[in-house]
Amino acid sequence: MKQVIIPILICITLTACATNTIEQRNIAEATMALGEAHLNQGNYTAALKELLAAEKTLPNDPYLHNDLGITYMGKERFDLAENHFKRAVALKPDYIQAQNNLGAAYLKQKRYDKAIECYQQFSKNLLYMTPHFAFSNMGWAYLGKKDYILAEKNFSKALHLEPDFINAIHGLALTFLESGELFQAETLLQKKLKKMPQASILYADLAKTYEQMNQPNRAQKAWKQVLVFAPEGTPLALEAESRLNN
């Protein structure tokens, strides 16, 4: 009789453990979903609380580590964000979103060579659906290094793939501004604003272009357009107000 009872007891114990594990995972996944909801709302502190709780049960979930990285980016802890993006990529080497985010963390820390290395690794990936992001981000890295030739080259590649990608337009405009190519900056911005007449950041770039060209009246007109389209109280709107009041 004992020989029968012992296996049954072991079986019951294993079943109970498996059930508990499944329940714990379900709770952790629900906690992670709640954290993602907070993250989407920009509530980084609440998101961090839930995601860290979920991590205790899901320490090897690449998507959770990517979420944690994004959360730390929002809290401007770029070093911690880097660690979680690295973990996400280590767990899932083909996780391109995490690779892209890792490059962004390097950019925020002004580790431009590491960012370039990161983006180069997957910019040639034929399965990558949005390579213009990689080229634009490499443009920002080269701009940070003051390598205006390669910055222009990469921003231009991004715009060749996606002509209305505002991140690359803005980056290329700043590249022209910093390198003193003011006519090219004006031409680019005027052309793009015809297609995107509500792009407040491009009006700000145009205003700065006219300031460098010593055309204050045209600069003021552009700053006024920033105030028309930039949400009130945003850094861009506040900058426009400051420039107009000087």
C-alpha cells in the first residue's frame, strides 16, 4: 500500500506546484500589462512599480526588460535603461525594437560610437521594416560627433526611404545650421513646410536659420508660427515666447 501512496503524493505535490507556477505567471503577466498601461500614459513611476514587481516572476522575459528600459528612459536613468535593453537583446537577439532602444540609450549618454555600432548592426537587416529609423538615428549620432558629412549622408538616406520623416528633416536642418549651410537649411525647411504646414519644430528650425542669416523679421514670423502650432506650455512654445520677447 505504501508503494502506491508515495507516488500519488508526489504526483499531487508536483501538480500543485505546477498550478501555483501558472497562477504566479498569470498574475505577473497581468501586472506587466498594468505597467505597460501606465507606461503608455507617461506615468513612469507607476509603470516602474508594476514592472519591477512582474520582473520577480518573469526575469527572463525580453519584452518586460524592454518595457523597463523605456520606463527608465522616461525617468532619465539612461544607464539603467541601457542595462535592460541589453538584457532584452541577450534574451532575444532578433528583437530589433530593443536594439533600436539600446542605441537611443547610448545617444542619450552621448556615447555616439556605441550608438552607431548598434544601429549599423541592424540597419542592413532585410527584415527590418523601418530602416529609416536606423539611418536617422545614426545621423543624430554623427551630428553629436560633429561629423556633418556623415550626419547629412545618413539623414538623407532616411529621407530617401521616408521623405516626410520629421525626425530626419529636423536632424538634417540642424546639420545644415551647425555646418553653416544656411541656404540649404532654408531650402529644405521651406520645401517640407509646404507639405507639413503644422510642423512646429520645423518652423523653429526655420526661425533659427533666419536668425543666423540676420533676417530678424522673417525669424519673428517663423517663431509666431511655432506658437500657432506648438501646444501651450511645451518647451518649444516657451522657447518661441522667449525669442519673441527679446
